[in-house]
Amino acid sequence: MRAFVYDRPTRVEQAVATVTADPQAAFLAGGTTQLDLMKDGVWTPDRLVDISRLPLRGMMTEGQLLRVGALTTMEQLAAEPVVARRLRFVREALLAGASTQLRNMATIGGNLLQRTRCRYFRDPTVAACNRRCPDSGCAAVANTARMHAVLGVDERCVALHASDVAVPLVAVGAAVTVLGAKGERQIPLTEFWVRADEGPSIENVLGHGELITEVRIPLLPEGWTSGYLKVRDRASYEFALTSAAVALRMDSGVIGDCRIALGGVGSVPWRAWQAEDLLRGTQPEPTLFERAGRAVMAGAYTLPGTAFKVDLAVRTLTRQLIAMTSAATR
Ligand SMILES: Cc1cc2nc3c(=O)[nH]c(=O)nc-3n(C[C@H](O)[C@H](O)[C@H](O)COP(=O)(O)OP(=O)(O)OC[C@H]3O[C@@H](n4cnc5c(N)ncnc54)[C@H](O)[C@@H]3O)c2cc1C
């Protein structure tokens, strides 16, 4: 048993100040990632600052923006009527994640900050992990890899970002509001995570002690169709092998506009800019969808165990684009 100090502040500034002042401190929200890491000895902070009593729960719509408090649970967000109407792919991604019990504990802020499921990262008896222990090597590259990333990675680290809901959030252009010792700032999610090939041990741009206070999600305009497709080894309670979040608007038989991101493939939730550019203004056509998928996956870094993800991601995106363009023209 390893001792640690437990704090439960009631003011946001107090929580930020406590973690900022102690380099060995960490926030605790729903605990569904944090406690696992501590029990496994992967990450053992000396002080846990429980933020669950902070007034950061709940949602409000402000014009075309949904503001979600960071402590809102995955279940609460999925149950919000405006999410079902205007952000359907966010709701589908939430409900495709984990289990009902976990979703009732897990917060939206914690979900975005969940650590990789790489089995070598999560096993401290494995010495080689550049993410956990800089410059120690990467056991996944030298051994069996499967639930790993193929985009935004290289031989130093193939850790996957496993969040489902982060994928549509990246597609729709969501941002987080963050409070730190130097004040508040907003960070678009497309700039929030750091790719493993840009530095395996740095996962995001948060400074120590910075707290996510809310997630700001632009609502899709009326007339848009969206959906999330998750491909996994079993039908529930499993992380994605690949996934595709697609939102689009059809104009007189052509794709007027679209937002696309892929999950299960990147060291960060992967915005598919090339696919969006290729598809805008075109008539829906499966061969074009496949070409768009290939364009996104072109720079993939694969290992024998992860090479299947390239074709699978292309097929996942193609299938979801067929489904979304058909639904939008019905
Ligand atoms: C068995 C299992 C299956 C799962 N399956 C899926 C799945 O299919 N899809 C999916 O997307 N996820 C899945 N998850 C992950 C789950 O969604 C996350 O564990 C959860 O969302 C984390 O939220 P939390 O509130 O419990 O965070 P915590 O565990 O409390 O915290 C996670 C991390 O975030 C930090 N943190 C938390 N809140 C904040 C904040 N507001 N500001 C700054 N730092 C913060 C903590 O310090 C910690 O480092 C699964 C988890 C488990 C255990």
C-alpha cells in the first residue's frame, strides 16, 4: 500500500492552486482511469486532489454552442436532448464507450485525458516505454502490437489515443476551457493533444496544475447529418480498432460540406482534413470515399500487428460515408 495525501477542495481556484504548488499532485475526477493507473503502479502521485465537488457539472446552450462542465458524466452528456438532435455522432460515440456503470462515473474532462491503453505503458514491469519513461525505448515496436496507433507515431512510440467521444469532438471543432495559475485560456481540441511522433512522453499541451473547466461544442447547423461508427473485437465494452465520425450536409445531390475524424488509428484523435477537402462539392460515390480514406491513411507507420488497421480504417470511413450520404438524401 502506497500512502498519498487526499484533498477535496470545493473551489476551482483552490484545486488549481493545490496541484500547481505540488509537482507530485494529480487531479481525480471519476477515477476510472486514475485509480487503475495508481493500483497498477504506473502513475503514483503523492497527492490526489479530488475535483468531484467542484461546481463544474451540467450543460447550457449559448446560441450555437453547447457548454459542458468538465465534471458532467458521459451518461449525462449522452442523455442531453440537444446532443441527440444536433450532435448525434457525439451521443453515439459516448454510448459506444465503456459500460453504463463506467459512463455514470466517468467525466467528460477525464475522458479527454484518459491515458493510452498500450499494454506496455500500463505494465510498469516493462522497462522500455518512452511514454512512461523517456528514452527507455518502445516495447510495443519490438514485441506484439495490435491495439496501437498507425498515424502520428514512429519507432519511438505507437501509443493509441483510445477515447471515442474525442473523435466527433475533434471533427466538430470543439475546444476546452482551461484554468491555470496564470489564468484562463481556450484550446481547440485539434491543438490539444501532442502526437507521439512529436514527443512520446508529452501527451497534451496542459501545464501542470491546469484544470479543464468546460468543453465547448459547436452545434451542427440544422440540416446536417452525423453518425459515429466503431469497429471493435466484440460488440460492447471494448475499445475501437477503428472508428469514423462523420457529419455532412448534402446540397442538391452533392456533399455541400463535411467534418470527419478517425479513431483507433492515431496517437491523437485524427481529424481527416484530406478526406474533407476531397469530398466537398462531390457526388457521393464509394470509390471516391475509398480514395478519401486512402489519402488520410497514406502516411501510416505500421507494424506486423497493426498493418490491418490501414484497410480497416478505409473501409470504416467508406461504410460510414455511404451511410451518412444515404441518410442525408432520404
Ligand atoms: C474497463 C474500461 C473500459 C473503457 N472503455 C472505453 C471506451 O470504450 N471508450 C472510451 O472512450 N473510453 C473508455 N474507457 C475510458 C473511460 O472513458 C475513462 O476512464 C473516463 O472517461 C475517465 O474519466 P474520469 O472522470 O474517470 O477520469 P479520472 O480517472 O478521474 O482522470 C483521468 C485523468 O484525467 C485527469 N483529469 C480528470 N479530470 C480533469 C480535469 N477536469 N482537468 C484536468 N485534468 C483532469 C486526471 O488527473 C487523470 O490524469 C474505459 C475505461 C475502462 C476502465
